[in-house]
Amino acid sequence: MDFYGSVTVGERGQIVLPSKLRKKFGIKAGDKILVLGRKAYEKWGIFLVKAEILAQIMEEWEKKIKKSLEKMKE
């Protein structure tokens, strides 16, 4: 895991992603970033992911699940 600096949460709950992070991951103004969390990990932190990347991950999982189900039918 890489460290990109720290951010401060503003009065309106906003943060600014460090420029090094934005450049490395190709994050540009207008990109949709999903903010995920789970109560079980409340004290651990949050997870940020670009919306189109999560969509790609879900498509890959769907293909793998379908393939596994087809093998189970054999």
C-alpha cells in the first residue's frame, strides 16, 4: 500500500485528493468516485474506487460466477 499524504476534512465534509494520487490513478475533475464502507470496519476506514473500475470488477466477477455455475451443472 502506498502513502500519498494526508487530507483534512473541511466544514462541509469535503476532502481534496493529493495530486500525486490523482495523477497515478488518472482521476480528473468530473470523475465519479464511489465511497464505500462497512460498519464492521467502521474504525478501520473507508474505500474509494472510480465508478467505472468497480463496474469492470463486477463484470469480471459476473463472468467468473457464470463460468463456475456452468461447471457445477456438468
